[in-house]
Amino acid sequence: MNMLPNYILAFILFVFLIYSGIHIQKAKIQNTFLYGLAILITLLLLGMSLYGIFHSMSLGQVQSILENHFS
């Protein structure tokens, strides 16, 4: 049950990336900086959730590893 948020978050973020890839081809983006920032945050969260899935960790543990690495 501890890994369920990782799977849910990974699925939601993956669907968002697919939707945004389709959306950017159909419409003009008004603020590309904010759109790029949203994509970067999405990729970071997707990477965190996939790391947690592969190493059987919760998202809190992955976050603490990242915080300890950069501090």
C-alpha cells in the first residue's frame, strides 16, 4: 500500500505529458516559459516516482535523498 501513490502519480504525470505533447501541436502556447517550467516539474516528479517504484521507496524517502544530496 505504501507504493500505491508512486504508481498513481507516475500514471497521472505520464498522461499529462502525452496530453501536453498533443496539445502543443494543436494550439499556440501563449507563455512558453511557464509551459516549459510545467514540463520540467512534471519530468522531475515522474523521475522521482519511477525511482521510488524501482527501489521500493516512498516519495518522502526519495525527496529526502534529493534534499540531502543538494544540501
